[in-house]
Amino acid sequence: MVKDLEAKALAGDPEAQALLHFVRLLRHKDYPGARAYAEEFPEEAKERLLAGLRLLEEAPEGLQDPLFAAEREVLLGVRAVGEGRREEAEAHFQRALALDPHHHRALANLGNLYQERGEPEAALDLYQRALKLAPDDPLIHENLAALYKRKGDLDKMVAHMKRATRLKLRPPASLDPLTGKPQPRPLHRRVPLWVWVFLLALVAYFLLKKP
């Protein structure tokens, strides 16, 4: 489903581009953003997307829509981990990746399982693949920090912890509908408040200063 959408989107199909952006929001587990985006679709498509989101949150095991299949598998995998069923969880994450190779949360969760069972190099490979897909996801950096702590690489551990902290503190970026990458933040969000205060004071000084 996702591969077909990507091919159609690259060919310029606007409906496929819109649905692919919806899938990107699911990958980031931005369900509020996905719900708001679904409201912009024609009525029939909107009902389909909103119904799928409801099932994701309430009963993902009953969701049959292929558009939601990878996200469903990730949620079922996380549930299985929480209930101690590690082998079942791994199967869910593997199915999610077969359905959507770009699902970074499936990669990260699979990496967690590998790290738990003492396979740090396999876990590191999965985390790095996830990081390439979602470099601004703080959870991936936290996972990497935990892994580097176990490996005894404190410099990398600290670097990823700092990165995770910074990402958690900054306002979330919206995704570009066509590329799926975070859109640039407005300038007023990037410039510290004290800079604006200083600039306004400086302007006021020159305006009030008598010749």
C-alpha cells in the first residue's frame, strides 16, 4: 500500500501525495495532526481516515484498512512488549517494516528488543536506520544514549541525551506535505525573546533620541 502510494505520489498524483502525508503523520504518531489533516479531505475519504484513527486508538486489532496496516502492527507490537510477549512483538514490528520500510518507530522498537536481549550491534544498526528517517525524534536519541551507555561510550551517550533534551524542549515542527520533512520554523520561534526585547529597546532609543 505505502509503496504504491509513494510511486503514485512521485508521478504527481495529488490524492496519493495527500494520503502519503497522512501516513507520515501516523509514523510520527501525530494522531491529532492526522485528524486535523483528515478534515480537509472530501467527505467519503474523511470518514475513512477518521474511522481508522478511532480504531487505532480504541481497538487496533480490529483495523483492516491497508492504509493503517503498518501503524496497527507497531501498536500491537508495543502492546505485546508491555505484556511480556517479546517474540510476538518482534513479529509485529517485522510485519510493520514489510508493509512500510520507512516506519522509523517500527525500527526503533525492534532495536529495543535487540538491545534487551544483548545484541547491541544489531540494535545500533536499527537505531541508526531509524535516525536517518526521523533525525528529530527524541526517543531515538534516548535509545541511542542508553545503548552507548551500555557500550561504555560516554561521549556519545551524553551527546544523544543532550540532543534528546533539546528536541523535547523546542516546539514541534509541522511536516511538509510533499517531502514529509519538518518545515522551517518561523523566524520568531527561532530567535530568543531577549533578542527581540533588545532590538525593540534599541529602536525605541534611536527614535526618541533627539538630534
